[in-house]
Amino acid sequence: MHATLAALEPCSLDPQDWAELRQQGHRMLDDMLDYIAHIRQRPVWQPIPDAVRGAFSEPLPQHAISLSDAHHRFMTQVLPYAGGNAHPAFMGWVQGGGTPVGMLAEMLAAGLNANLGGRDQMPLEVERQIGLWMRELFGFPASANGLFVTGSSTANLLGVLVARTHALGVASRTSGVAGQGAQLVAYAASSAHSCITKAMEISGLGTQALRTVPVDALGQMDVAALAALIAADRAAGLQPFFVAASAGTVNTGAIDPLAQVADLAEREQLWFHVDGALGALAVLSPAQAPKFKGIERADSLALDFHKWGQVPYDAGYFLVRNGADQLDTFATPAAYLARHTRGLAAGSPWPCDFGPDLSRGFRALKTWFTFMCHGTEQLGAVVDHCCALAQHLKTLVLATPELELMAPVALNVVCFRYRGEHPNDLNNEIVVRLHESGLAVPSASTIDGHVVIRAAIVNHRTQAQDIAVLLATTLALGWQLSAPTPQ
């Protein structure tokens, strides 16, 4: 009896001294605001010392340490060795820089600890408002429905899954893909993100069902080649069902001819999906929006608020023209998810009916704060600024004899290389040494077998001075690595 009563004694994880926690919390908040405010004084990235890495091989802790000690470890062993995408000289991959507003909103969301799988709660209304805004931004109809996910890799997967169910019918959820008899085939350009291939694998259709469409000299999907592939597959008795176009390819920023792909998809009755992870939010800019004509005709769209939207990670989004297609794919009745017209279990349908997740964080809040506190005009200006910096970098590359521009610059991605002997090895080494210098972080990529230095300008903090440092350091490293070895 005593053991049972002892087990009922309070065992809360709340602090015994709220004043002490509040004081420590303010220190932690101040440290993060200082980190962002003075980020230019830090290296973009630095190698992790063996001792620091080794410290995180310790066994599972049985006994508590103080919050201040844990905070100290974070500040000395984690923060200095992060990936660096908040830094203005980070241009290596398509990652946004985040904002102080988003950081504070994330703190509010964590404190609320809301589970947005469903039920009648105001956080879901915040998420639904984002859905209304995205319908407005992309010109989708009232039937459209949106869903927050981790990122566009997941959103692109959901696009394949919803299109698959749409093609095979709801009965395929019971019988499976093989039970329907039809062999589905999908299409994406050779420049499409690898997550499209992974989505085909996860969906059970397999990579053998994905046709790779050639691209033209601008890196855009060749629509005539797409039409020929579709015709050949139909002649072979296969069932084309899905085409993915890119609103900004990850490697070069090229934009597929969305309107032309939409026309073909409509004629052929294919599901038209747009991977807008890199560029979809460029429609926030009136100057850039015309480049994306046709995106409003997509059956589904993947995008990332944590890229050009500058929302802290993670905040991906999946938008579907007809929300009923999502319900057909994911809604599952369960006794423990019973719905009511009143009480907390009201508000059906729930987000868990539109995707695979039942447990979901409040990603919508930091996105809502970002749009409310900055507005579309300011966010669109960031897009314009990034594109202008890309054109500035392109101009400098073209004016520098030691450098060579390796791809057209459609948006915010510039691919170039240092000329010299054994250029692939040379440019790979330049990129590594740029990282190790802490001065700039581009990435190394490959175009037609050529290793290139790829600068993806996504961060709202990036300025012309960061472009200048990138080029100056690249030229210095290129000269150093190409200099004849003294005899």
C-alpha cells in the first residue's frame, strides 16, 4: 500500500524555483539574440575538434545537471560548430537564414506544446489561415487544402501518394498498387531533385516507373521530349499518371516551362505536380512572379517556408488543388479519433486526415509571425535582393578571366569555376578550403561532368560585401593551388 501511495507522490518536471528558471531563461534568450545580432563576427563554419565531438559519446545520463550547465555546454560545444546557414556568407545549399521573429515564435509554440494532429483548438485555425494565404498567393481554388510538413522532400512524397490514389482509386488503399493491375509511370526532368526518385521508391512504384525527361540549354524540361515519352509509354500499354515540374531546380535555379507542362498534363490527364522548394515563394516578388506562370494550375505544390520565406527550420508545406484527393488518400477512421460536433473532439476534418502524421508540431505559428511581422512586400523584397546579388555575382564572374560561368542564372543560384589544369580536382579543393577558411561557404556540384562552385543566395542577411569576399577568397585559393611547385 505504501509503495502504491509513494508512486502517487508529485513528480513534476517543473522547476521548484521559477524565479531562478526565469533568470536563466532570459540569459539563454539574450545569448541567442546576441548570436544573431553579431553573427558576422563569427566564421561561417569551422571544423569540430575531436574533443568536442568525443564529448557527445557519453552514456545515457541517469542524474540531472543544472540548466545553466547544460546551457554552457550548448554555447561552448554546439553553437560554435553549427552548419552556419544563419550566416550571411553561407551560400552552399538552399537554406534560409531564419529571423529573430521566427525564433521567438518558435519559443511560444514550444511553450504552448500544442499537438496539431486535430481537435478543436485555435492553433489549427492559425494553420488554416496559412492555407487561405497560400491559396491566395498561388491562385488556387477554394477547394484547395494545405498541410505543414517537415520539408519539400515530404511534400513531394505526398504529391506522388495523392496522385497514385487519384489514378488507381480509393480501393487501392486496400488492394495495394499491385492489386490494381495497371503499371503507373511518372515523369520528371533530369534536373529534378532526388527526392522525386525517393518518393517513387517509397510509394512502391519503384524507380523503374520514373521517366527522366531531358532538359534544354537553359536547364528546363524539354516538353516535346516529355510528350514523346508519354506517347511511347501509352503505346506500350502503360498508364502515365504524374509529371513533376520544378519551380527552380536545386542545382542551377532553372524554372521548367510550367504553363507548357500544365497544358500537356491537362491534355494527357496527368497529375501536374510542382516542386517549388527552391523558387515557389519567389511569387512574393511582383518582378519574379511572371517567371512562374502556370504554377496556379498545379494539382499539387511542394514548397518550403524555411528557404526564401526565412522561417526557422523546419516548415515545409504541401498544397493540393482539391482537398478531397488528400482525404481519399489519408483519412482513416479510428475509435480513438472519434469526432464530435461539440467539445474538444470537434472541428473535423483534422490535419491527420490530410497526411500521414497524427502528432504534429505548431509549425504554423512561426510562419504566421513571419508573414504578419514582415509582410509580403518585405519578403518579396528579400527575393528581389537575392536575385540581384546573383546577377551581380554573375557579372563579376564574367568580368574575371580566371573564372568561368557554368550555367545560366535564372534566379538566385550561380554556378562557376576557377579555370586551370585538372579543373574538377581544383574546384573541389577550392570549395573545401573556402569552408575551412570560415569566410564563405558555397557548395561543390556537377554540371555535365564539370565540378562547379555553386553559390545559392537565399539568406536575407547576405550583402554585396559577402559576394566580394567569396570571389576574392576563391581567386586567392585558385592562384595558390595553381601556382607551379618550386623545384
